[in-house]
Amino acid sequence: MKKKRRVIVAASVTVVTVIVCFIFIYIEKGKANQNSENPLAPYEEELERLNEELGKKYQLSPTGDDTYEDMVAFFTSMTMEEFEAYIREVFRKEAEFDARMPEGVAVPE
């Protein structure tokens, strides 16, 4: 009888382990699919972190004649370190511009 219980317990533990592994694989596959569906996801996450740090509300969006595909190609060609440097440079140039603007001059948005 004890041997039968051990076998049942061992089988139960094995089944639970397999189920947990499948759940983990499913979750990881979902994360991978999300990033493949949105190649800018890591850059958006980094931008969110930088926005908090710099007190800004920058967003990733195409400008001028650029298409969404152009924007994706531009940002995904950068490493995260290059992206961070790019955003910090935008912030620095914006601060320089603001410092040179006479007080009371309206800048169109």
C-alpha cells in the first residue's frame, strides 16, 4: 500500500511539474509574440523610464513625411544605450532652446 501511495504522489508531482513548465513556456511565448508584434516595445518601455526621470512626456511617433515603418527602422537600428543618448540629446537641445527663447513668446505645438 505504501509503495502504491509513493507512486501516486510521484506521478502527481510529475504532472504538476509538467503543467507548471507548460504555463511558463506559454507565458514566455506570449512575451516573445508581443515584442515581435510591436518591435518598438523595448524602446517604448525605455522611453517611459526616461520620461519619468526627465519629467517629460515624449512619445515615439513618425514626423514629417516619415512613415511608421521609417520610424521603426530608425529606432530599432539603435542599441538601448544609443536610444538613451538620443533622448537625452533631445532633452538637452530642448532645454537650450527654451533658455534662448524670450519670455512670453508663444511657440506653436
